[in-house]
Amino acid sequence: GAVVSQHPSWVICKSGTSVKIECRSLDFQATTMFWYRQFPKQSLMLMATSNEGSKATYEQGVEKDKFLINHASLTLSTLTVTSAHPEDSSFYICSARSAGRSYEQYFGPGTRLTVT
Amino acid sequence: GQQLNQSPQSMFIQEGEDVSMNCTSSSIFNTWLWYKQDPGEGPVLLIALYKAGELTSNGRLTAQFGITRKDSFLNISASIPSDVGIYFCAGQLRGNKLVFGAGTILRVKS
């Protein structure tokens, strides 16, 4: 159990366009989802915390107008990278916290974004 | 902000050997978690530790939550080629945020 999916798994877009990444919890309800960013050979950096039905909480230094997060249901959160630039190219990973098991976060497989 | 010091940064060991890695922090955490990440994939939870002093096993993996709540270690016994990957420790803060260590790259010679 506790499967989290992400779509797409990889995407290439042109500079200036927007890209939406979906994160779904497949077999459990996730009251909270988290979005991370990971650069090559580095650790995961938390970008924002997404709670179902409320506004996301962004970490310091993360532009909320650039990285739009919508947590519309207990099984779906989306991250939209607006007006993407090459420096936004990265591996974006979401995680979901089960409503029933409060301490464990389950991660999606990640989305590789390349902005040309 | 909180930081986790994870060591070693990388290991290159012979198949069958035991592996040990650890994380320390200047801050107290209520929960320690250990994840493994394969290239191009998301981290997979290996072991979760909830109580200071707790020692938990998952197959060949054993992890302990330090008594001071500022450290944790992960041991892998009798390593095999599929153990290759990056291992991350993570401490959980209030609000369920995770703070990750820098990772330990494990390579296994068969």
C-alpha cells in the first residue's frame, strides 16, 4: 500500500511556458502533500507544504507566484511552474502523508523538468 | 535552520560486507526516517523510528534512534548488489516537515 504517483515522469518545455505536475495518492487519502526539488547529486529541498482545501505554505526563498500549488482533493495535488526558465530545470518530487499514519511520508517517483 | 550531518558521503564496499552510516543534528527530532533513492526515482521509506533509544530492523537493515534524539544510524548487513543507491536520513519536524541529510552514496563490488 501507500503508493504515490506523479505525472508526467519527465517533461521538456520552452522557456516562458508553464508546466503542471500532478501528484496522486493511489490507495490512501493524503491530508498533506509536500513538494520537493532535487538538483543532481544533492539532497531534497522542501519547497512547500500543501494541505487539502487550503493555501499551500511555502518555504523561505520559494516564490509562491512562480510555483503554484493546488491541493483540490485528498488524493491530488498539483504543482505548476509558471513562466519556466532554464534554472527551473530540476527533479521535482512530491510526497504524501497518510491521514491514518501521521508520521510517515510516501514519495512519488519524481518528475524531471528540463526547460530549454 | 535545522541541518542534518550525514556520513559517510559515499562508500564503496565488497559484496557481503556490512555497512554503517549515521546522521547527527544539533536539534532534537521526534521522528527519524531512513530512505533509499535509486537514480531517477523518488525516495523509498526503509525504516521509521519514533522513540528515543528505539532499535528497529527491516530484513538486513537495522536502525536506531539515538537516546539524545539528535542522532540515528542505519546498518545494512551482508550487502548485496541491489543495495546500491543513495541513502538519506530525515528528521521530522512539527507540521510533518522533513529535513534531509545530504545522503550516503553506496556502491557495492560484486
